[in-house]
Amino acid sequence: MRMLAAARGRPIEMPVIAGKTEDEIMEAIEGLKKRQYVRVDGPPNGNSLIGQDVDELNLMPFRVDYLRTLPR
């Protein structure tokens, strides 16, 4: 996302979580993608300098076990 922002020349709005840095949020998103709990959904930007980024980042539940029951 940082590379996409640099290529476009304008900032991309990052999710905000109280007490977490941008790096921690990015690491969490990457971890969820690797475990296939979420997927990055969006059309590839063929004109991008990066080539494999997306126009928009949407985190969507990917597997049934994404949601866990909370203890009562």
C-alpha cells in the first residue's frame, strides 16, 4: 500500500486502530492473507508502476473459520 501511495503521488487512507502503528496494521493484514482468513479484493491496476497492487483494499472474510465464537 505504501508503494501504491508513492506511485500515485497521494496518500492512501490506512485503517486506524488505537495504540497500533501503521507497520503493525500492515503486518496483521499480511498475516491474515497468508493464513487465508481474508483476501485483498480489487481489480489489478495494469498501469501501475508496481503492477500487482489493487485500486482499493477491501478485506473480506475468506473462510468459514474466519469468525470465532466468543466465550460466554
